[in-house]
Amino acid sequence: MGSDLALQLMGEMLWTAVLVSAPMLLGTLLIGLFISIFQVVTQIQEMSLAFVPKLITAVITLVVFGPWMLRRMIQFSTSVISNIPQYF
């Protein structure tokens, strides 16, 4: 019974981590892809051209999706903490 519970908690934790990190990873991935294509087409190989837009995208993503990410993490934490007596 204990290992089933541990596996269930681990699965919930990993799923929460995937959901919370997905908006930022997808946003920076898409911007990085577009910037890379732009650099190949124009043959501009400036490092700051790739770094700055990804940084701006990450900040914008945190501002837009930050409250949702925080709510999701709080829900998971509250669920784990409130169920502690059931784990023993």
C-alpha cells in the first residue's frame, strides 16, 4: 500500500511540474525557433539576438501565467499537506 501511494504522489508531482513549466518552455522554445530561422535566413550570428527575445518572452510568460502557475503549485502543496495523516 505504501509504494502505491508513493508512486501516486510522484506521478501527481511530475504532472504538476510539467503543467507549471509548460507555458514558459513552450514560449521560449517557439521564440528560439523563430529567431534561429531568422538568423539562418539573414546570416546574422549575433548571440544577443537569440538571448534577449527569449529572456523577454520568459518574463512576459511569468507575468501572464504566473498567477495560474502559483495557484497550481499551491493546490498541489495543499493537497499533499492536508493528506499527511492518511499517509501513515
